[in-house]
Amino acid sequence: MKRNTRLMTIGSIHKNILSFALPIFIGNLFQQLYNTTDSLVVGNFVGKEALAAITSCGPLTFLLVGLFQGIFVGAGVVISSFFGSGDLSSVRKTIHTAVAFGLCSSLVLTFVGYFGAPYFLHWMGTPDSVFKEANTYISIYFLGIGALILYNTSTGILQAVGDSRHPLYFLIIASILNIILDLLFVGVFHLGIAGTAYATIISQVVSVCFSFRLLLTTKEVFRVELKQIRFHKGLLPKILKIGIPSGIQNSVTSLANLFVQSSINLFGASAMAGNGAMLRIQGFALIPVTSFALALTTFTSQNMGARDLDRVKKGARFGIAFSMFLAESIGMLLYFNAATLLSWFSRDPEVIAYGVQKAHIASIFLFAVALSHAMAGIFRGAGKSIIPMTVMLTCWCIIRMLYIKVGLSFLMDIRVVYWAYPITWSLSSSAFLLLFFFSNWMGNKDKSIDLH
């Protein structure tokens, strides 16, 4: 096996998962730094209204991007399964189908995001004091969204064949460039919130150029040939069968988060800025969660392709326990250091107070969100995307929205909104545990992921 791919059906389970997850972990660390830098620079150089504007756009961008990201997860599962079973011809065809889908979805998302963003911002109840800047940021952001989609396409391809190192390298380059451009555009050229959007677009374009340079020039199984980029017969439905439930889960959960954001907006710019800054900080605690969820998806799908169900179970137990331990350890650090961390974003006492409130409610429950994401990754790797979609939509969307709607009607207190996350995290993790132990979600060795 060549050095840029990793077959996870052989060798130490722990070593396979850890060595695959580590580059993803470091990459996600840089990705979070990438996202957080925008808020840090804007909060310090422009003001709390600009900070509120940029952080409130997060749920909106993921609402529109989430569907396509979920479909790329489906592509990764199909590629991993073919790779684990040794069907390299199907691996190549699936890769070119995924690239074709990435190109088409880039065009769609650019159009919908750019022209639809103002309407979404109005629907969220974005206050007039931050609307103009939020609309400026989101409009520029969606003009470059194609680069993000294609980067996710290339990353999904590489990770599916066990290469988590190259996406890390490209992300580090993009993150460093983004930091430099943020400081240059905002701190030196005084472009304000528009400068952060331009910095993001340029960084994303650079990362996708590096990614596709590798895909177009490599001699390995994941090589992309321009003349082969098309929807190969029968493969897009297989990708969509696994990817659409994940995409729907992402988008509808983001829709619920938009509802949460609109509830936060009711309490003013300081609440928006404090909550948004804490979300950025909390994102660092969730890095181990997303890293191990991705590693578990690839590990599970490759071993399901090889029909080694015992290995799947052992890997699942290790990945779940390790991600929960890391998430909760970091959650405790956030709990006791929230005020200091928030002061990096804003010196406004009211902004810090809102952020500390959120930290003291949510941080101690990060073990539950870790369990939910790890379980979802395992089920997706097994080709059972309907399970995490159902659990997440029920707990993180329907119950979360109903709880906030009813709760605020009785008590108009922002802490009601903050409690929505730990309550629904706990419900989803309980549901996943029941399904993991009491359902036949893996099938048997003769009926794993149906790809043929």
C-alpha cells in the first residue's frame, strides 16, 4: 500500500484510529483558529456590533453548506467501503462522480447563498444595528463558497482512502494566510467586516488549489483525470442514499440553530456578541469530537467493506470513550477560564458576562455532544445514515425548538436558550446508546453496506 493511503482493516485498531484522527485534530484546530481569527480581529479592531454580525452569520452559512457537506460524507463512505473491499475501479469512478457533484453544487450554492442571504437575515430577526454589516459579510462570503465546497470534496476523497495528512497541510497554509490577511485587510487597510470576508475567500481558494493540484498529479488510486469527471452510472444514487440523510440532518439542525440564534438576537448586540464569542471558544472543545467522528466513519466503513464486524465494534468502543474523555477535559478548562478567554474577543463587561453564563451552563455537558457525534460517525460509516438523521432531527431540531419556544413564553431569560443545548445533547446521547446496544445496526457479515 502506498504511503499516502491507509488501509484500516489491518493492524492495531487504536493506532489506526489515533494516527488517522491526529492530523484531522490538528487540522480542525487550525480550522477553528481560522474561524476564530475573524472574530478576534473584528472584535478588537471594529467593535461589538461587527463581532455580533460576523458570529451571527455562522448558523446561516452552515444551513446552506450543510446539505452538501453531508452528501460529501456519503461519498466518503462509499469510497472507503470500495477501498476496504479492494475494488479500486469503483473507487476511481466514485471519486470522479464526487468531483462532478462538487462542481455542480458550487454553482448552486453560490447563487442561492448570494441572492438569498438578506432574506435569511431578516427571517432570523437580525437587529438593524448589525444587519448591514452581517449582509456585507455573508454576501462576500458566498461569492467564494465554491472554493469551500471543492475543498470539502477533495478532503473527503483523501480521508476516505486514509490520507488525513495532506488536508492538514493545506489547511495549515490556508489558516496562516487567513490570519495574515485578516490583520492586513482589517488592521492596516481598515476594510472592516468586508476585509475578513475577503481574507476568508482568498484563503479558501489557495487551499483548494493545493488540494486539486495533488489530486490531478498523484499516481495513486485517488488521482483525478479531467476527462473522467462526470456522474458515473449508478454511483450518484449510492452516494445520495448515504449522504442525503446526513445533509438533511446538517441543514435542519442548522435551521434549528438559526431559531436559537434568532432567540439570542432578542436580547441585543451584547448577547449576540457574548454568545457568538463563546461559541467560537467552545468550538475548540469540540475538535476532538469531530476528529474522532470522522476517523470512526472511515474506520467503520472500511472494515464494513471488509466484513470485519468484530473489528468495527472494538474500534467504536475505543473512539467513543476517547473522544468523550477529551471533550469533557477541555470543557472543564473552559468552565473555569471563560472570562479570560472571552476578554480576548471583547473588553465589554456585558459581552463577557453573557459569554460566561453560556460557558457555565454548556461546558460541563460536552461529554454528551461527544458521544452523539461519535455514534453518528459510526452509524454513517456502517451505511445507516437514517439513524443519526432521525435522532439528531428529533432531539437537536424539533425538541430544541419546542423547548425554547415554550420556555421563553414562561421566562424571558437568556439562560433558557443556553440550556437548550445540554438538554438536547443529553437526549440524543441517550437515544444513541439505546440504538447502539439494542438494535442490529451492523447487520451480519454477509449483509453490510450494499454498494453493488
